[in-house]
Amino acid sequence: MLVVALASTAAFAQSATITTLSKGTRPIMLVIHGGAGTILKANMTDEQEKQYRDALTQALQTGHAVLARGGSSLDAVEATVRVLEDNPLFNAGKGAVFTHEGRNELDASIMDGATRKAGAVAGVTIIRNPISAARAVMEKSPHVMMVGKGAELFATKMGLEIVDPSYFWTERRWKALQQELTGKPQAELAPASEKKFGTVGAVALDQAGNLAAATSTGGMTDKQYGRVGDSPIIGAGTFAENESCAVSATGHGEFFIRWTVAYDIAALMKYRGLTVQQAADEVINKKLKTAGGEGGVIALDRNGNFATPFNSEGMYRGWIGSDGKATVKIYKE
């Protein structure tokens, strides 16, 4: 078995190449993120760090199980993101942040690299797993994006799990909103990295050689006027095509939209011949950083090469390949 070691070609980015395990066996790969921002070890207790590492590992193992049994990359990223949406540690699903009005408004998107079909929902408040609603939009409607009550009605008709909005309430996120509203520190707040930015996402390569990407978020704490960020926008927060790569982003959404971050990485690969590592670094550590945009991406190509660059203090991230060994990272390394 030949394994190419992890390499780093730019600050705070990991990349790897996964080769076939044996003749005739295609590689599988899953890469995830759980948000980027000012994530410092000094701000995290050992217990908190263990909770995050365990949660990321669980998500990786869930998606890997799908890929290992021959499941599709689409199934893998959906299953992985659902795990993260159900975990209150992350700003997606159950752990979503609150808007200025004290609501949890959720966004998600998914894309199939084999067909370039995509689906998204935005501003939903009663769908337990928005990523599944995004996939339903992709597969069971002629549309790409549905928002608000229309998306909720569609999800209900599709038989997806509907919950009372109170399901998404968590004390930590509520206190974070109170700090934003009053400017006064509140006890037991979320880590500083999660006060504003936070997203979860996954990209996967299956045994058939197909890529997929998925992203889900609760947006920004104290967001107003129905604000929607990059996470449900194809080409900004999510993108996948077999000819280039699959990308899921996390960070300051307005910058990711204006710089069409996810698609720009794919375009640099297609039209300039850059590797996934080079393209991701070019966008995150040069273009976006110069513009003042904070965040990171996970990006994966059809050969199993991946990159996880970020220009913030840290990013919850991890990956698992054909060998089934999960790797989780949080801080700058």
C-alpha cells in the first residue's frame, strides 16, 4: 500500500493525496469543517476541546461508513452534515445562532459533482435537517433554491422531519445574542469564534469517482432583515463538479459571495491548471485575505487530493480516507 504523506504548501493548510489501496480499488475521501474564526487553545478547556474532537470524529466516521460500503458521495455528505446539524456545538441545526429578533433561521445547500445538479434552502425555521431539505429541492423539484415558508411547505410535503422552532434553542447561543444586543459579557458564552461566524460542511469522493459538497449554517449572531450568507449560494459557499473539485466554505459570507469563493477555486483548477491546494490557497490566503475576508474552505479533487486553508486563527476540520483513520484539527498547525 502506498500512502503519500500529508504536506503543507501554505500557512495553516493541509493537503494530501490518497492513492488506491490495491489494484483496481478506487480511493474514497471525506473532508469536513465545523466553522472558522478566532479559535485559540487558550480559550478552550480540555473538556470543550474533547467534545469538539469527538463530534468531528463521529461525523467523519458516519460519512466514511457510507463511502466504504459503496455509497454515493451525495449520501455521504448529507449523512455527515446531518450529524453536525444535530450537534449543538456547531452553528447549524440544533446549535444555530439567533437573529436580531431572537429566531433561528437556517440555510443549507448541496451539489452533485457528477451532474452539477444543486439544491438549497434559506431562512427556514422548522426543518430539523436543512441539508436534507436542500437535497429534496435538488432531486424532487425543478428548482435550485427555496426560501422561508415556501421551503418549509415543500419540505413538509416531501415528508421531512418538521420541528417546533424551540427545538433549535440553546442557552449558549441565546446568551451570545444578549451579549451582541447589550454589549455586556454573559456567562457561559460560546467560544469567541462562534459569536459571529460558524458553518458546517463536507466534501466527499466516492468509489465511482464522483464528488459532492454540502454546507449548512445558522448564519451570523444578531443578523437582521432576513440576511442570507454564502452557505446556500452555489458557487459562493458550496460547489462541486468532477472536472475540478468539491468545495464547502466557512467565514464572513458577504466576502465569500462577492468573491464567488467556491467556484473561483474550481475555475483556477480548470483554466489555470492549478492543483486543489494551489487554487484554494490562492483564493483564501491571497485574494480573500487581501480583501479583508475571514474564513476558510475544504476542497477536494477527483483523485483524492484535498486542501483545508484558512486565514483565521483556527478552523474545526478533519478528514478520513480509504484506510478509515480519522484525523481532526482545530488550531493553526
